Amino acid sequence: MKASNETGLLSHLRRPEYTGENRCIPCTVLNLAIAVALSIGAGYAALAFELPPIGVGAATLALAVVVIYLRGYLIPGTPTITKRYFPDRVLAWFEKTPADVDREGVRNGGIDREEVNPEALLLEIGIVVDDPSNEDLVLDPEFERAWERTIRDHWREERAAKRSLGTFVDADPNEIEFDAHSGSFLAWADEAYLASWPSRAACVADTAAATELPKWDADWGRRSLALRAEILGALRLFLEQCPACGGAVVLSQDVVESCCRSRDVVTATCQSCDSRLFELDVDPDDLPER
């Protein structure tokens, strides 16, 4: 995110795709270890020039930490190093758990998730209905039409999406900024991270749904932020048309290359513009053989 009060230099140095909620913890740990080693080396080298070793080492460490904070890494190619030499079980220790932040969607602020099945809740509310002809669950036609209208409005008018998100997370819409990067779409308010999605299309789908759901769910305002975020994510699985281009949305299995490891996921992606609307980690043992 480029904050409005950042200097031009800091804005140039900052790499939002590798910092904040996008920061890779294994890479950061490795870079900090390298920074400590460099500072020790700089301290010993300072002795040869009759300079104070502690001061030189501390200055080197401070500079390295600032670089890591702004850019996410000190040594280019760190993800390759961690992926190649860190065991998968070690990398897994550093991954965010659902109680910390949703992989995609609105940040839940560390609130414990409720033991509620979002799909069952959508059925109870009446937004999702059983379709005997297709032997499947589908969106209620009235809700689907309303959601599609609001999606179109939110896609055309970014301020509408900001207003909906502001209401959802209790933030000033005028302070909300969207920040698009390869494979992610982020929302910030006053330099605080609010949410992330795999694409702008997914963001528009969620903010539009958050506008329509209170009209259907009398308890919407009393549900926890974590549960409401789960409901929005679950709804995206029922999208048949892409918010970005109107293309067909299909479910598929994929292997996602993250910063340090590969993950098996089930995805919902537009066939026309390739916008990813949903991504869910799955256990490889649960996937059918390819």
C-alpha cells in the first residue's frame, strides 16, 4: 500500500506484495538470521579499520532490519532458498491459522471462529435452496438477481465497494484504499490491513453480498465478523458468472506456488478472464488421482 503520507523514497522502497499480510514469515526469519550474521561480520571487519565494532555491527543490523521491514527481504532469491532447504513441516509451522486471518476475505481480527457450517446457515436463511432437478444447492433466484445487480454497481463504482466494506468492518470509507498485486487484491484503511482477496472480482462479490445479506438475515448484525466473513466466502462458491466480465465460473483442482511451498487447492476461476474468485486449501490425500 502506498500511504498518502509516505515520503517518495519510502514509497519507492516499499514492496507491499512482500510485506504486511503478504509477508512470508520463513523468508523473514531467514533474512533476519542473515542480517545478524552480517552485523557480526561487519563488527569483526570494523576492528581492521580501528572502528568501534559494536557500533558498526548495530548500525548494520538496524539498516538490514529496515530493509527487511520495507521490502520483505534482504537477500534476493530468499524464497528459492527457503523452498529448497526448509522442510515442508518447518514451513507449515509459520503459516497463518484461520484464527489469525482468513486466507482470502475480510480479516477476522483474531476472533475465534464459531462452530457453524456457513452452507447450512445459508440454507437456513433461505439464500441457498435445494434444487431437486439438478440434485444440487443453488442460490435463491430473487437473491441471485439482487446480488448480480449490486455486483454490477460495485464493479462500475469503486466507492460503492468501499462504502460496503466500510460498513462491514466499521471503517471510514474515505480512508479505505484498494491495492492490486499479482494474485492478490488488498484493502487498507489508515495504513491498517483490512482484507485480502485473490482478485478484484472476489472483492466486488463480497462487498456486494455484504450489502444484500442484511436484507435476508435478521441476525446479520449480531453475527461475529469471523462468521460473516466465512459466509461471504461460502457464497462465492455459488457464483456462476464472473463479476469482472460475466464469463462462466468453474471449479477445478490446482497446485498453487506460494512464496516458499506448493499447495493443493480447489479454486473457482473465470474461464474468460482468469479472475480467481475462491481458493481453498485441501489435503492432497483427499484429492482424486490426476
